Amino acid sequence: MEYLFEQPVHGSIGVQPYKITIAWRNGSFISDEPVKSGGQDLGPDPFTLLLSSLASCTLATLRMYIDRKHWDIADMEVNVNMYQTIVSGNMETTIDRDIKFISPVTEEQRKKLNDIAANCPVSKILQGDIKVRTFTHSDAALEKKINYSNEEGTVVWKPELCKHSGRCVSGLPKVFDVNAKPWINVDGATAERVAEQVSKCPTGALSYEVKKEVHPSSE
Ligand code: SF4
């Protein structure tokens, strides 16, 4: 299992409701809530961000397809909005997407582009099988450590911080195996690969210490 992004999207909030700094791989922006919900509307709210994702994926996917086909279609626009209703006690969300081609398109092109938009990657995510896994972590967790070493380095595991999400196990099963004893085998992969996987532990339960090189005395 490989994550889509090397660095996760990072969010942080202080005491000001509901100003949130979202950091992504190439910068950061503010998210907020509308004034009527207690925020200051300093940035897009979470629902707007969700719809923005669909809008941008739709247009990018159409642009790629049109360019590949060498069709002469320039500017396009999309409006995305949503509503929610309770159906048989369950919340049902409907997202409507309206795409407008500024340049003329044939009826055949319009139908094809409608299909392409309907199957853009974010559409597939929203309409597919989604799991959201949630883990909570606290800096106040106890500092108990267990070391697993070889000649190249030491994997340090802090069990109190481990939320058993299994990300290390699925990412590098030859090193991390909960059915083995000990459960971490530092010889199961190169030091670089072990260190890389350790750096992806979301809780800080894992760290990697490189052993200092010992140089023979020159005297
Ligand atoms: S990735 Fe980190 S938190 Fe998850 S199981 Fe491995 S050590 Fe524990």
C-alpha cells in the first residue's frame, strides 16, 4: 500500500474559531466557516473544498481528453453545488455538476465529454467505496521504548504511541510482522528502505537511528 502523496495534507487550528491552516506540498491556505456558522469566512469551508475538488478534477480531465483528441475546444466552465436530504432516516447527498462549453461542440462531442466528466478520478472516488480511517494521537503518551537493532541502525518503537494502524505492516511486511517474534526484523530490508517506512508512521511510534560509523584510528 502506497499513499498517493509523500507528505500528507496537514491541517492545524488554534483557539480562533474556525480558522484552519491547510498545508500542502507547495504552500498553504486558510479554510474557515461562514459568519453564520461562527467563522469569519477567511477561506473556503470544508464543503466548498470538497466541491472545488470535483470542479477542478472535472475540468482538468476534460482538458486532457480534448487535447488528446486535438479538438478545437477552448474555454470551459463548471458549476458544482450540492444538497442533502434525509431519506428513510439516512442523509443522502446529491451533487449537481453543470459544465458549459464556451466554444461550439457537436452533439456527439458533448455526449462523449459528458461521459468523460462523469468518470473523472474525483467523481469515481465520490461514487465509489470510500473508507475513512480515523486515529487519534497525543504527545502526552508514555515514553516507553523498545529497540530493534542491526549493524546499520536501530528501529525504536514506542508501544504507547502505536495505534496499530498497520501502515508499517502493509508498507513493509518483511520487516514489520505482527505475527512474528520479535515483530520488527530490521534485517528484512535495506536500512534506507526501513528508515523510509519508519518515517511514514503517523503517530511517531517508530523512529530510526543510524549507527555512527566507527573510523579506525589513524595513529
Ligand atoms: S505505522 Fe506506526 S502506529 Fe501504525 S502499526 Fe506501525 S508502528 Fe504502529
